Amino acid sequence: MKQSPVIFLSILTLLIAGCTSSVTVTSPDNNLSLSLDVSGEACITVTYRSRTLVAASPVGIEFADGHFGQDVRIVGRKSRHVSDDYDMYVGKAGHVHSESSEIHVCLQDKNDRRVEMFLRAFDDGVAYRYYIPEQEGMKELAVRSETLTLNVPDDPLLKAMKIEQFACSHENIYLTENISSFEDSLLLDMPALLVYPGGEYMAITEANVVDYAGMDMIVENGHLKGVLSPRRDGSGLCVTGPLPRRSPWRVFQVSDRIGALLESNIITTLSDPCREQDLSWLNPGIATWPWWNGYQAPPELKKG
């Protein structure tokens, strides 16, 4: 009996997913990779040109009814190549073409809760996000925190903005010290920049923050940890609402050239497309806010 190759490959994919505990997505140029391992606590690893920039680092979600990230298994996975083309009406480029690789992983824990993860690798960065589907026993989303505890080798230099509280103007002094020299629990804004002794640069930030809490960072015992901004209702929760829900992308921009981080369009590529169909009304002009226009208004506008 002749077997359909499509059916055979589908069965093979499910069998592989059922017996593997790790996946790795690699950039199109094969220089950068993001790995997820769930053999113990779910952990990610970031490798650039055979150098580990982020060693095995715990990830997961703390739901109101318990932690998701331990005792999980991979129950399905899909891989695809992603090609993006879009116009930018403001910013550093008029048109963006982007190539990346993606792995979509379905995870399930011992309580049968399901969370999906998308892992993406570009030539200039890697990223991951969660997708929480509606499921039996979970009709509404209630997130207390998100686990992201980065195990960063070689004690790199960290440049980050110190902030006093989650609700802030995002304007303050940048601190530049080795991670080991940072004060524990000091709240840091994103993006945060790491400079490695080997000459690699990694910026940590987020993309597509929609209907979800923003993330800041703290240093704790030499580790860089992500912390979600809490709701102001005193509930102890950070994210609530209906399901399904996508988290923002957790982004790691990587290069051996600092200017490449500025040139990167990974943040807009990972964000939702512009909802406005007609942007013909947008035209360049003079800003009325002096912090932006640098007090460059014509003399006649300064009179009176």
C-alpha cells in the first residue's frame, strides 16, 4: 500500500515532538540561535557564532493558580521560514525586507495546562513570545509574573536606565557597570545593553506590547531578571482579561558591531502591521515641543 508522504511526515513530526525535550531555531545566516530546553525547568539559551551569550536561563509564566515552566513537555512543534516586506512611513528606512526562521512549540504541564511558544531567529537578533489559548479550567487570563532569569556569562558591562518606579517618564540617568557591580533589586528600564569581553553586543527589549503589562529589569545575585509592571488595583496581578492572549515578544538584538543594533528593524518587524490603511495625510513639519525641535523654530515664530 502506497503511503502519502504528507501523512507520513505529519506522523513523524508528532513522534519527534513527543520524544524530544529541546528545540533550536537558527538565523538564516547560521550565526545566531535560540534554544528552548524543557528537560528540567524550561530554559532558553542564546548562542552567537559558537559563543554563549545567555546560558540556560529559566522562563515561564506565574499564573494565579500556579507556575507554568516546570514539569512541562513538548507535545507539538512546527517550523517555518518567515519573509516580511513592509513600508515604514516614519523611522530609519522607507522599506523593510526581513528574513527569519521560526519554531512554534506547544507545551503542556502535568496539570494539562497548555501554553504555546514562538521562537524566532533573525540575522540580527532572536525573540520569543507566549500564546495562551482558552482551555478547560482556564477561561480568563490571570498572570502574577513572568519568569525570565538571564544567566549571563563573563560578567559583561551593563548599560541601563535606572527608574524609581514602574509608572515613570522613562527619563533618567543611565548606569554603566559590570553586572556583578549593580545594586540588587534596582529597577532598570528597557532596552538594556550588554557589552561582552569578546566584543559582542546584546540589547534586551520587547516588541508588540499590546493588551499586556510592560517589562522592566532588575539585577539579582548577578542575574538579569525581567519583572512585569503590576496592575494598580492592588490585586497582585500583572495581566488579566479574556483568552486567547499573546504576550509581547522578548527580544535579544545581537551583533559584534554596536551600530548594527541601531540599524536593526527587528522591533517593527515583530510588531503588528499598521492598522491605518491611508497614511497619505502624513507630512513632515516642525514640532512645537522644544525638546524635539531643538529650539530651531523660525525667528518670526519666537516673537511675542
